[in-house]
Amino acid sequence: LESQLSLMLANLNEKDSAYYYANDALQITRQFNLKEQPPDLYYALYYTAYMFQDYKNALRNHLIYDSLRAENYNMETGRKLEMTKNRFQQEKKDIRQRNQRYINLAGALGFLLIVAGLWSRLSYIRRTTAIIKQEKERSESLLLNILPVEIANELKAKGSADAQMYDEVTVMFTDFKGFTQISEKLTPTELVAEIDTCFNAFDNIISRYDIEKIKTIGDAYMAAGGLPVPTDASVNNTVLAAIEMQDFISKRKAANDAEGTPAFEMRVGIHTGPVVAGIVGVKKFQYDIWGDTVNTASRLESSGEVNKINLSGATYDLIKEQYQCEHRGKIEAKNKGKIDMYFLVGKIQHA
């Protein structure tokens, strides 16, 4: 009853009351040590946690709900199959007491009815299994949209994910020049649509190069190569992704200029070094990275120029055999002192 009341209140957008009754129902089951947990209780806990944007607890309660519902369904199906079997045995016993002429006819008819019933039951089980699978895939999709697949698997396996130290990660920051001035020329809807178009393109690009999107901060986009699974190609892949992203922005600006529409220009900064990565928070939790490498990459972006990719000396040393770069010298960066910087010119064409 408490669970049903919680769901009713949740549908009425009474989040606090819904959360209270859902947790009250959970306490009752624990107080009386009920062995059979009602699935509706965990659905109520999932739904109220989802409304509070507590996605971690929403996922956990939804998985428990799926498990209990499948368990209850399997028990009920077993009981019904046992009843069908007993009824069949009784019918056979009754048929033996009749004369032989009707035994074959009744037996054949009974067999056909049982086959039809079992077929109907099998079809129902398949439909129910498909629904459960669809709900599970929906939960998995939600989790994988927030976390890298390796971190999501660890979280599902043990309920938490340990922070990891990575010795060599290539961090990339992008930022749009004159964002405030351009935003004043667009309506809020137009501004969000333009940013969405650019960031969607960035998402597709980094996916092709196995680079992990970390987050967006306003008009800034942050990604990293070499985690959560380090690879030898991560530095080169990050540089290739940055080239494609700058190319997209340049073509987008040319198209917008032709239509007389405001367009963004972009700076890109890349630095390679050690980072710590892990999950932070409980409400709206996310996968993030920390360390001086992150701060340096941000300074590389802010110290760069539009339409160019600004590399640190550490990143340059790792790609100098493949790319031609323009040495800028040691450039003063905020709170970092002077940093060796290079503008990426292009790929070296080997004979």
C-alpha cells in the first residue's frame, strides 16, 4: 500500500511525499524481515530517486525491481505449469475408466489442448522476457551515457568504482572565441541549437578515435585520450580528432558567413601527462579527471589562437615524428609560468 501511494504521489509530482512513503515501505519490509520483497516497492524507490535525479540509486533500485519481478514471474509460471501437469494426469486417469473406443479420441484431443496451452504459455513467457530485456537495456543505456563502459561494468559488479592513476593521458580543451558577443546576436533557442550542432559533431568525431568525452562547461568541450583503457595510439588519435574538430568549425563558419548568420571560431589546447580519474558525487554523478595535466591543457587552450591547435612541449615530443609544428617559444600562462608551446601545422608527408 505504501509503495502504491508513493507512485501515486510521484505521478502527481509530489516528490518529497513520494520519497517518504517509498522509504517508509522499505523500512516496513526490513522491520518485519519479509522474505518476499514486493517488486512495486523497488519500482517506487527507483521512480522517486529518478525524479530527484539520483541516477545511481535509481539504477540500483531498477535492477532490483527487474530481478524481483522476474523471480516472482518464474515462481508463478512454475506453479501454473505444475497445476497443468496434475490436471493432465487426472484427465488420463479418468479416460482409462471409459471404454476403449473413446480413449484414443479423448487422449488425442487432450494432447492437442495441452500442446496449444503450452504453446500459448511459451509465447507469453517470450513476450514477458522481451519486455524485461528491453527495460534492462534501457537502464544500461542510461548508465553508459554517463560513464565509460569499463567504469559502468565495475560499478554494476561491485556497486562502486575505484579512482585510477594514469601515467600518460592526452587532455584536450576547446573553447569558442567571442562567445558572449555572438550570443547577444542570437536568440536563446538559436544559441543552444548552434552549440548543440557543434558538440554533437565533436561527440561523433571523438567516438571514431576512441577518445573519452569528460564534460562540457558552457561553451568549452573537454575530452581525453588514453583512458579508461590506455593505448599507444591515444596521443595521435587525440591530435587527429582535434584536426577534424577545427575543420568542422571552419566549414561551419564559412557556411554561416554565406548565410549572414553568426558563427563560432575555436581555440584548441592539448597537453599530455598523468591524471587521476574516477566518479564524483552521488546526485548527478559523473566521470571526471584531475591533476596538473588538466590545468595545463586548459592554459594551452586559453593561450592559443583561433583556428589553431596549441600543443605543449610534452605532447609535441610524442608526435614530432609525424607532424610538422611551429615552435612558439616559452609562453606565459596564467598561474603556470612559462610553458613551451607549439602550433600544429600539419602531418609530415614521408617519401
